[in-house]
Amino acid sequence: MSERKYKYSVILTNYNKPSDRFLTAGYGDPSEQRGVFELIELAGKQGVVEGLEMPFQPGEDAGTWIGVGPSNKKEVKAAMDEYGLQLCSIFPILWGDWRQAKGTFGSADPAIRRQTIDLCKRAMDVAAEVDCPYIGIWPGQDGFDYYFEVDHRKVWDWWVDGIRELADHNPAIRIGLEPKPNEPRAYSFISTVPKTLLLIDDIDRKNVGVCLDIGHSLYGLENLAEVISIAQGHDNRLFHMHMNDNYRASDLDMVFGSVHTIEHIEMFYWLRRTGFDKFMSIDLFAYRTDPAESIAEGVRWMEAMDRFVEEVGLDTLGKLIESGDPLQTTRFFREKLLGG
Amino acid sequence: MSERKYKYSVILTNYNKPSDRFLTAGYGDPSEQRGVFELIELAGKQGVVEGLEMPFQPGEDAGTWIGVGPSNKKEVKAAMDEYGLQLCSIFPILWGDWRQAKGTFGSADPAIRRQTIDLCKRAMDVAAEVDCPYIGIWPGQDGFDYYFEVDHRKVWDWWVDGIRELADHNPAIRIGLEPKPNEPRAYSFISTVPKTLLLIDDIDRKNVGVCLDIGHSLYGLENLAEVISIAQGHDNRLFHMHMNDNYRASDLDMVFGSVHTIEHIEMFYWLRRTGFDKFMSIDLFAYRTDPAESIAEGVRWMEAMDRFVEEVGLDTLGKLIESGDPLQTTRFFREKLLGG
Amino acid sequence: MSERKYKYSVILTNYNKPSDRFLTAGYGDPSEQRGVFELIELAGKQGVVEGLEMPFQPGEDAGTWIGVGPSNKKEVKAAMDEYGLQLCSIFPILWGDWRQAKGTFGSADPAIRRQTIDLCKRAMDVAAEVDCPYIGIWPGQDGFDYYFEVDHRKVWDWWVDGIRELADHNPAIRIGLEPKPNEPRAYSFISTVPKTLLLIDDIDRKNVGVCLDIGHSLYGLENLAEVISIAQGHDNRLFHMHMNDNYRASDLDMVFGSVHTIEHIEMFYWLRRTGFDKFMSIDLFAYRTDPAESIAEGVRWMEAMDRFVEEVGLDTLGKLIESGDPLQTTRFFREKLLGG
Amino acid sequence: MSERKYKYSVILTNYNKPSDRFLTAGYGDPSEQRGVFELIELAGKQGVVEGLEMPFQPGEDAGTWIGVGPSNKKEVKAAMDEYGLQLCSIFPILWGDWRQAKGTFGSADPAIRRQTIDLCKRAMDVAAEVDCPYIGIWPGQDGFDYYFEVDHRKVWDWWVDGIRELADHNPAIRIGLEPKPNEPRAYSFISTVPKTLLLIDDIDRKNVGVCLDIGHSLYGLENLAEVISIAQGHDNRLFHMHMNDNYRASDLDMVFGSVHTIEHIEMFYWLRRTGFDKFMSIDLFAYRTDPAESIAEGVRWMEAMDRFVEEVGLDTLGKLIESGDPLQTTRFFREKLLGG
């Protein structure tokens, strides 16, 4: 893996089987679910990623919780060091408790806003202690379902205040806001890359940026190349990436590379061109495929696509853009992918 | 409720809080979840529905399972009789066990197909014993996610064979197939009303029809009035309805009536005109609203919309259609809804 | 109309029959198409709007072109004065010539960018002369269809430079950028309200804002209430509105009010609450309905919905929001729209 | 081209520039638009297709109309013979006259239904005379836009009667019904493959089948492999194909192969497996690319994808399906497309 341009990682919990609202007990034998140290060992021995991304585990009981927190941070770091794995992201869970169901940073309840900010600060503190440079904010429950359900004006301001307080808590830790159009809410507050950047402008702190989950953009009417260009053109605010695939209709969290081909190659062009140099994390829900193999397969697609871009060269691809002739481009890809 | 045209019902489990893939422990205090007899009492005392729809409970342990089955059928019936409630539908759970995750009637594994058929026969037997005229088939896990994942030809034939065997098991029990475009699969096998009717033609049994979940049609590019007309025009094969609402992008299972207004009134026109006389069941996921009140609110919207159709009269609405002039129609609704 | 809160207008050409890519000769008898003065007379005599919005007519030949320009500006103003009509918007046509097919402000061809800026300056000059406070920029051809088709980085900069030059040309004229997710391009450059505001921040001129076409937002996964709140919260940058309706799947430009009910009432709440005081223009394509009546019907829905908001009062609706209880809201609307 | 499995064709008018509702004068210099004989010569000399598909030209004035009809059939056939081109489809234009704007076979006006049937019979007569085995029915204007606009029950019956009369007119000519979810209507009557097959069952004539426009299915939530399997499993009713590409959101009619890769390869697998042996026509709108080159590029992608399937073999691909393991499949395609 030494020649890779990018550092690849995975959300640690992806190695376990997920559940959904229909199959609540999980898409696999519950006895096969593994704890945090078993998962680190699995990732380490598998050897396809350089980094891990983990939930923040705020409480004392590290035994049953799959994440990193005050009670297990040293052991987690030691276990990762053993395999040369970096902790590239810690993300506080902002969606997993029914008391968060109507929002966190944008909750109408000031107590929940305060708890949210404090939870995230603690995550930042742990991140700082274990040399993790980044925390991820995916506020799934922030948004609305019904007409007249929220006060859009106030929600915006609460978000600006909350994230600003977080940013000031430790300017050395980068904070990534992850947009998603909807689900679990009918409309998410942090919904698109441009809306997130607009909010970030109001927040006005250098350590706040965007985490691009490409599956969210695919089904959110966004083009991957363009949103990468916009986020990077905006003071290099693309801080992190989540990689998976879908059919542009909903967030299926499928194996990266299984659906789109040229679109993803174009994405790697723009990542190289804009100098992206941070982690790309596999983020999938392996409902019906082997989790570890699904992760590996996604990483191999990323390697293959980036190698394609490297071998062809930015110049050649840039000239296709300059030509302004889509027929040259489609011919180029036909010959490259399927032969003369 | 004596003057109602239709019989309204609800899926019993809707009175409890749901979970989803992000908030797996449930959108409410787990200690407040109730068992089957508590829920029947709740529905009975609330008094907004005439019927209940329940999962089939195949096993012996009726204590922790919310449904009706061999082990509790007499007690369930007695509890419902106490409140004058009818059991209008029993539905075998075809999505809740990870061994069903790649399909049931259309599984490539013959053992799973056999188990599925047998499970559904047992549900039919219980239905017959408790005077329930209908079983509901929503095969959420049947479909596919990835390219080249299933053999479409074989899947079709397995479905024809399986449902035909079921239909012949007891021709006095109606069987309703419920289409949904996708979720939890990227593509569902039973996906749209016309596709379901095409399959029903191949099955060729009189006791097989369609359960229309209007939310599925709304986000599946279907028009409610039209699919009701087609299903009823097809030998009155509309056997059951599931009622909720959404924004035409995904299956949000919101409170019926909360989003659409004129569209739902048009649906009630077509239900009356085509002589629909079966149950309409509330089918929602009350993630962030009170479940019992969400059910009641949906029923009240149904009553109000059907009353609107009755008061205006089929003749008046039929003349709007005959006029072929959408401006007459929109003017009519503007004046009716918002006043002169 | 004296009691109206808002000033309603219409795009003048809406009174004629449109065409589309399939019925290119137009959805009506070509002999019934009317010129600019006939249309002004028609609008004036109909008396449902206070304002008109018109294409900019750059050339000398005013006879066959439906718009306002150097050659007919005095006559147009005189004709409008006769009926007390205000010219509320002039919009340069940025999509109607095949030489614009690959973009205008964002064209890779500097000559086309220059022509575009000059065209728009001339439109601003005419606007100033006829007391029209606003020009509308809907750049339908700016965007892309194919992978690797445009240089997203350069396009952004060209847009910033071009609109800034325009804004400085006459700071007294407001310039409205109108987002639309797609069509005629696969991806539009000016695509959503937040992306437009992000661009406006880079442009950094006070006379540049947003024109919200609500149909574009409806099918672009946006919520009308929220985008109005965001644009108005952003230094009152909501400069103009285009009113029509659709089913959230594509830009059907149907009669306003014909599809959505509660959603549009919520929009009028947010317009009043955020102090919107500019024109709302009907913008429809009356393919198969009478154009003048389609316009009138849309205006009547706007009046009725705003009257509803006024009569109920901002306080009552604000309390529904404060309650945070969607069941209160849906009950309120059920009783108001369909009776107790 | 002698080794090709399939016969490729193109809709003749695709060689000219299209227009749309915004750029009504056409996406190219009007002086470069060509007539029917120039286009045949162009196609013949280009030599990328074996067949042509043409509009039916009912009137006497063949000079300005691009199609084939009573007045020019001999000359058209002679011109095509010169280049060895087959006339594989004639399609009556059912959308191009404003009197058809509210429908044709399903119009509420019996005179229009009669004119439609007669028009199509004349097209069949010409087809028979020039050895064209097929007529194409794409009824773009049949459907509805507004609530309560059409009587769904009557429309269905009118369609059954009309197409049956057509089928009986000449059982030797195949008739293909082409589904499309929407556009230009908000909801099309002939909308999906299964709905079309359900209608065909009611029509009950052997010479009525489906024309699959893959772009329509892509944005209509259908999977190409599955609908081919269903149509072919239904007595080989897949009669014709229209080839283009889009992003699954609307009918962009882009160059075939420019967007999707694995999805289209899967389609060629199912075409071979189900024994499809009819024409595949390029059907695109070359708004901003050279039309002739856009056609050629699409044909080359079809050749390359079918060659891929042939070289890999149906057995190998069939085993991927049998494995039921999407990871095997995605690995296979990664290695084939991007190398080990």
C-alpha cells in the first residue's frame, strides 16, 4: 500500500452487520457481532486500510460499546498502534438516543443543545489525547418531517452558535459537517454541500469544514466533481470523505464502485487536481454481503480508480475538459474501459 | 362511527414506537413498549378504528411477540371481541429474520421458499380460525441490490408457484400482495400495482389481489386515482389499503393527511366510484409523534375526506372529470377549501 | 385588489401558448399567438395582476418579438400606464439562441461571456429608463450534461466576475439569480437557493439576490418555507418569486395551487413573517389549459392562501411551530380546510 | 459490421439538431437542418447502422417533412436500398399537433381517437408496402397533468379497443407500445413495462408488444435487466429498443454509454440470454454535440458492450448470478474494466 496517493480508512463498525427499521435484530447472526478490540484486530490483520474512524463512546462501560472514549482510549490506541493504524476520525453519535430524535445542535430544547455541545467537546478532548485530528458531525436527527414543525430562523442561529463554540473549544481539531438530503428526517438541516458551506461562512472558524459522503450527493441531485471543486475552492474546506454507492434514489450505502464507473473516476480526477490529501473512509451498510470483504472491495475500487487517473494523467484528463467535447470524453473512456 | 362508508383499521404495532437503522433501540423509552393485549386494550378504548391488522406469531412464546398465532389466537380474539374489534388482516413477517434477508418466495434457496410457503399457510390457518378473511404479503426482502444479483426469470416463476400454492391452500382466504418500489432492497420484486397485477394474472387464482400502500405509490411515480382504477377494473382486485403520507421521495410513513390534500380527496372519489368496500388500515411509523394520536389523526382525515366526497357527490366530481377542464377543478377545490 | 398584501404579476409571454421539444409548433393554433401590445392589453383588461415581467428585446425589430427593449420601451411603458400596470422585471433571454447552448456567464468562450454581460447591461439600462427596479437572470444553458464537460473551478470564477461587473454597472437596479436543479442542462450551475447565496457571497454586491421559482425548489428536494427563511435571513436577499406548481419530480410549470395546499400556505406564512414585500410573478406553461384563465386561477389561489394566513394570524401559526407538535398542526389544518 | 449479433439502427431525425421548450428555434444553425433524402445519404455514407427508423409522413408534401409516407415511399426505399439500409420502424407522430395535446388513442374526443387509429393504419399500410415489419407507438400526449383530469377507466378501454383494431388491421405488422413515466404529460398512460404488458394482455393480440426505451426505464425506477426479462418472458414481447442514457432523474436522451457502464453490460447479457434478435435504435437528442458523431459513438458503445458479453460468455456471467454473491460480481468487473 506504500504507493497510494490517499489514505484509506473505514468506519470500524462497518465490520459488523447492520440492522434497519424492518430487520431490527440485525442482518446476521447476533452471536457474530464483535466488540471494539476484536474489530480493530480484524481490520489490522486484514490490512486494507491505514486508518479507522470510530464512534465516540462517552460512558464508562466500554465493554459493550463499539467506539473510543475516556474509559478505553489508551487501550484502543495501543491496539491500533500494534497494526500501524491511525485514528483518523471520532464521531459523536447524534442520532442514537430517542432523546435526540428531534434534533441536537438545532433542538428547540436548550438542555439538549447544551448536552450536544458538551458531548462533542468531550469527543474533541479524547481526539486530542489520541492524536486524532478530526471529529465528524453527522446530525441525522436535525431537520424536520412535517409542515410548520420547526422555526427555520432559530435553528440556523442555534447551529451557528453551537458549532462556533465547538470550534473554539480546540482550534487544532478539525470539525467536519456531513450533509445528507434526508433520512432519517424528511428534510435534513445539513442537507447539501453548498448549504453546509453557507453555514460554515456564518460560523466563521477555520477548523470547520465539510465531510462529503458521496452517496448522499449522488441521490441529492449533486455532481461529485462539482461539489469537490466548490468545497476545495472554498478555502480547502473538504475535510473528510465517506465512500459508498447507490442508484441516485436513496442512501443504500452499497459497496463503493459497484454501481458507478466513470462518475467515480471523474471524482478522483478532481480530488487530485484540488490537492485533497485527507482520509477517505469506507462507510457502508453490508446488509447482505460479507462486511470485511465489502470493505476490501471498496478500497480496491478506490485504488484502481485513482491509479487509472494517475496513469492517464491530470494533463490528459484536463485536456478532455478543455476540449469541451463530450464525444471525445466518452470515446476515451470506451476505449480505456472496453478496448479499441 | 356508525355512518362511515368504510371500515378503518390500524396495524396494531403502530401503537408502539418504531426504530430505524440509525436509532436501533427505538424512538421512545423502551419501558413504554407494550405487548399485544395492552395494545388491543389501547385500541379498543381509543375507539377510532373498527378493525386491527396483526403480524402472524408462529411460535409458542406469545408473551414477547406482538401478533396473533396458534398459541394466543383464542385470547386475542376474546380481547378484540370485548371491544367489538374485527381482525381484518394477519400478515406473516417476511422481512424480520436475517435468514430472510435475500428473499422469501423468490429466494434462490428452495428451503427458504418452502419455509416461507409453510409459514404463510399456518398464518392462513389461524386466519380461518379467527374469522379473519385476509392475509397480507409484503415481501420486503424480495428483490435485489446489485447488478447480476438475481435470476429474474427464475424469481418470477418461483413467485407464481409459491403464491399459487398458497392460494389453493384455502381459497376462502384472500391474499393481498403489497407493492413497494424499493426499501429495504434497492429494487423490490413486488414493486408497482401494474406489475403486481401482471404477476397475479400468471398466478391465476381468484383469491389473490393487491394491497395498496398509498405511500409506496406516492413515491413510486404512481397516481393513486389511476392505480385504484386499474386494480378495481381488474376484477376488483384491490383487497386492502395501507394509509400514510410522504413527500413523493421515500417511504416516510407519516400521518395520513399531513402532506397531501386534493390528491387524497381524489383517491376517495375513486374508492367510492369503484365500489371499494374493504378495510383501510393506518400504517405509519410514529417516530417523533405520539403513536395513538397519530393513528387517530389519520383516521379523522380519512373520515373528513370521505365525507367531503359524499357531500359533494360523485356526480359533481364526475362532471369535473367529464369537463376535461383542470381549471374548473382547481377553482372548485379553491372555493371549497379556502372559501369564495 | 386594493387590500392585497403582495403585488402579483405575470410573465407577459405566459398569455401565449408554449411549445416543447415534442410539439415544437406550439400547444395552440399559431394564428392565435399575440404580440407584445395585444398581450399588455389583454393583461390590463383582465385586471388580475398589478405588474408585468417581460423578456428583454435587444434588437430593432420590435414587431415580432414579445418583450421590451430600446426600440419599443416608450410604447410599452405607455401601454402599461394606460392600465396602471408596473413593469416589475425585465429578463434578458440567456437560453434562446443556439450560440448560448453551452452557457452564457459561465461559457468557456470569452466572447460569449462578453456578449452576455453586455446584453444584460443593456437590459439594465432599459430597466432604469422605464422605472423597472429589477432584472432577472435565469441562465438555463449554464451547467453541464456530460462527465468532464466543464471546468467547475473556472466556471465559478467567471460567474463571480460577470455578475459583479453587472452589479456595478448600476447599483440601483436589483439583479435576481434564479436557481433550478436541471433542465435544459443535466445539472444547472445556479441550482439551489443555498448554492446561489454562496455565490452571491463571493460576488459581494448588495444589489444581487435570489429569484425563487417555487416549482424549481419543489422538485429540487428543497422546502419552500426553509429556503425563504434562509434567503431572507441572508440580508433579505429574496428579490423576486416565480409561482407555479408540480408533483416534485420535474418542472411542470402547472397552475399555482393546483397540486399543493398546506405547503403553499406555509410558504405564505414565511413570506409574511420575513417581511417579503416584492412581486410574485405567475410563471407557467399553459400547455393544455387556457393561458389567461390559468394565470387568473393562480393569482386567486395566492390571494386565498395569503388571506388564510392573514385571517388565522402569524401568532396562531407561530404557536403551532413553537408547540413542536405536528399533530396539533395537522389537526388545525384538517379542521380549517375540511371542517370539524 | 458483419460480425455483429444485433442490428443497430437510428431514428433518422436524430441526425438533425433538436429544439426544446426554451430554445424553440433549435440547437443549431437552422440552415443546416436537412431533409429526408439528405439524411438517408448521410446515414448511408456514415455506415454505422444497418437500419433506419422514421416518422410516418401522412400528407402529400414530402418536401419539408422528414419521414416516409404515401407520397415518397418509393423514393425513400430506393434511397435506402442504395446504401443497404433497412427500414426497421415507422412511427406515426402522436404528439406533434396541438390537436393531439390531450391524447390520441385515449382522447376523450371520439373524433380524435378515430383520426389516430386511421393515421396509424395508414402508417401500417405504408410499412407493409416498403417491407418494414414494425410500427412504433409512443403516445407522448396520452396521460394527464391535473387531478380529476381524466376518466382512468374509460381511457383504459379506449386504448384496448384502439390498439386491438390496429392489430387486426394487419397481423403481419408488429406494433410496439413504448412506455415512458412522464413528459410531456405529468403522468403518461403508457408508463412502465409491466403496465404496458398488462394492457397488452387485455388487447390480446400476438402482434402487439413493447418498445423499450432504456432511458425511460432508467429514470422510471426500473432495472433494465429485469424489464427485459419480464417482457421476453411474456411470450417474447420485446419488439424494439431505443438506446440513450441519462442520470436516472429525467429523460435527457444523452449519448448511449456516456453515463452507465456495468448496468448496460448487464442489459446486453439479458438481451443475449433471452434471445432478443430485433433492432436496437439510437434515440437521442444531440442538443450540444455533433448529431452524426453522437449516433456513431452510441453504436460503438453497443458494439463494445455486446462484444464484452460475448467474449466473457453467458456461462461466466450466469455463474456470477448463480453465486448470488455481489462481491464476486463487482470484483469481476473491477478487474475486467480497470485491470488487476
